[in-house]
Amino acid sequence: MAIPPGMSETPFRIVILGGGTAGWMTACLMAERWQKPDARRVRIELVESPDIGIIGVGEGSTPQLKALFDRLGLAERDWMPRADATYKLGIGFEGWSEVRGHARYFHPFPGPVDLHSQPPFIHRARLRRSGFDVPAHPDGWYLATRLASERLGPHPGDAFPFAPSYGYHFDAHRVGEVLRDEAVRRGVVHRQARVDEVAMSADGCVAALRVEGGEAIEGDFFVDSSGFRAMIAEGALGGRFLPFAANLFNDAAVVMPTPSEPTTAIATRATALSAGWAWAIPLTCRIGNGYVYSSSHRTPDAAEAELRAHLGVGDEVQARHLKMKVGRLENSWASNCLAVGLAQGFLEPLEATALHIVQATVEEFMAAFEAGEFTPRHREHFNARIARRYEGVRDYIVAHYRMNRRTDSDYWRANAANPHLSDDLKAMMTAWFTGADLDEEIARLNIGGYYASISWHCLFAGYGVFPDAEKRKPLPPAARLPGIGDMLDRCARNFATHDDQLRAMRE
């Protein structure tokens, strides 16, 4: 990296407060871009307390994590066994709708083959929204859905050149350790010490982290990855937290593991319960389970009992209760500090976007910092872009609740009637119910970078939510367009089972 104008030969010092997956991902990204062996002008130091635990549970990712690991040179054969990781082709939603034939649907990560099957699915959905009686459930149209239903892995044979897009399931604590070792290998300094105080300079910038014993760890720029405490971003700099409680009711979770299944699943399962939803994340050694719920509609004891009944386990399995601070900081970059991870904000894990947001935040920050010659010149623009991303992801998650078709509890009825919607979400719902072109609306709103057309079509059509059901024009029913099902069958035959692929990776 070239030395920015005005920067001396003395290394630019970046200090990261807090480890965990977010802190170590940030360290890896910054080291990969700025701490090159031939241009070592940035010094990165991460400080974490060995006494402070992390919220690590079974976790899922989007395909962006695979892209990052590929860029870092972290081979699946090396890191996945260490993190009890499995592959993930999407999310299966169960029980979110009472509409006949729509009790479940699958949200896939689309791949190259889906470029051929997605257009006719979207056409069918458009016909259905226009009043024609044609099947438009998303599950018959995507290769990832077929592979997940048959528990086939994401790596095709040598003769089949189209690999699906995929993410991972993993033990969050162990992935943090993988990223820690990679960051240290790239030259990041790892300090284990408890930070007692954030020292400020006269101009209102962060000057140092004062650790136990009185030592001051000075820096030129700081990253706050201290979790919900947000020790720098909120505590020292007084950043304003913007809650999303009016949009998203869930603010608590109870988690517990269960044994692995005989055949490992290749998707996350999200099952609607009476006051929220339960996740099931398949790892190689166990299934990570949790119930995300609204504490206004369920007490912790009642939520735990409901999860135990859902899983069919008794008191012999230990449960852990978590509180969730849902929302975001008004500004992710304030003064000379960038907040990441839980210190930056939190959206419930329905779409597994936590690490995706960390990655996007750090990459956009580095680009803005470089473009501004390591000054805050582009800080305002960066903050606006990250806020827009948070709210774009939030809106898509809110849509799951606002569009639900359950009537069996106050929780689901309140979500379906929730008036606290953004203008973007209102526009998307209006476009769907009026039969407008969703692709055009996504482009007009400029929200395709958060969730693309496939995601919105799968969500709306997956629930079976179509306008004017009583006025549909009858047409001869057909399960799928001719040839689509046969094409997906032929494609699926090129994939081995998920367990076979995991086994081969470890051999």
C-alpha cells in the first residue's frame, strides 16, 4: 500500500477492541488489504479480554463468507473440520403461512443453473398476481432447493461445470479462532488484556485504550468490536443507538443443542412458533437450536418450555437465554472509530446477515478511507451507505412478519397488522399486490444490492400471498413449465450427498 500524502514512515496504528468473529474478520480484512509484506505501513493490534465471553452459538452465513475465505486462501478442507462446519444452500421456512399448499417454502442461494429456471418462475408469479389460476410456489424452480431437499452437497462432479452458490453453518466461536490464527499469521498483533478505560484527546478523538495495570495502548484509528457494550462507539463517543423495536418485535432468544441427525441437512430451518421462530442449524457434531421470540408475548420460562416441546427434549438438555439489542448506531464511523459487529448494531438472525454486514462495513470503510487519503473526508457518505444497507436488510426481515399468514396467536396477528413500515417496504408490497413488475420497482428503489428479485419473489409467493384470490381466471393447472423439472433432475444427478462430500473433504 502506498503511503498516503502526509503520512510519515511511522506505521499508521489501528487498534481493534474485542475479538470474536467480527473483530477477527475485521483484522483479516484490514491486514489483507493494508498490511502487505512489501508495504508494511499499517500496524494492526487487536485487544481482547480473556475474561469476557462471546455470544458464539451455531451460526449460518451467506455466500459472501465463502468469497472472503477464498480470497484469504482459507481452504474448506482446512478450516471446516476445525469449526464443525457444514454447507448451506439456503433457508427453509416452515409454518409461516396457513394458506393451503404454502405451509413451507425454501429460500435458495441462486446459482448459474437458476438463470434458466428463474425467469419462468417470475413469469408464473406475475400471472398469478394478475388473477390467473396458475401454480406459483417457488420450490419447484431452483436447483439449490432440489439439492437441499435430497441432502446433496454443493460440489458437482468434474463433468458438470455449474456449481451452486452456497454458504456455511459453523460453530461461531471456532470460526473466530480460525480468523484469529489467519490474522496473526498476516502480522496482526494479538493482546490479551482487559480494557478499563477509553482515553480521549482534547479534540474529542480516541487516543488510547487503558488496560488493567495502567498501560495505554495508543492508536491513530480504533475499531469497536466490544459487542453490545459498544465501549468506544457508545460509551466514550456517545453514539446514538436507533432501536428497531417498532419494526421487529423479537428481543430475546433461548438456545440449546440436540444430537446430529443420521444424514446432515444442507440448509437452515426456520420454524414459526407461537411468539417467534425456531432455528435449526446442522453442524457436524450437533444441531444448534434456538427460539427467537418477543418478550412482550412470551416469558423466558414459557419460551424455553415451548422450544423444548418443539424439539422433544427434556430438562436434561441445558438452555441458555440471551437478550437482543435490535437496531443500529446512527453513525457506524464516528470521530476516529469504526463500530463493527454487535457494537455497530444487530438484526435478528432470520437471514443470517450478521457477518455479511461486518464484511460489507469493513470493505466499504477501507475504500472510503483510502479515497479520502486516510482522512474523514468521505465519512458522511460512508455512514449513509451503511445505514441504508442496515435498513434494506431490516425491511426484508420485517416483510417476513408483515406478510405472514398465521392467525393463531396475538403475536402473529400483531405482526400482520404492524403499521411501522418503511416507504421502501410499502412500495414493494404495493407493487406485489397491484401486479406491477417487481424487478422495475427494485431498480427504482435501488435496493437490489441488499435483496434481489429472487428473494422478494420467493418470500411473497412462498407464503401464497396473491391479490384478489376470488377473482382469478381459471386456467388448466400445471406443476411446472415443461422441461424445468426434468432439467433440474438431470442437474441434481451430478451431485453426491452432503455427508459424502464432507467425508471426502476430511480424507
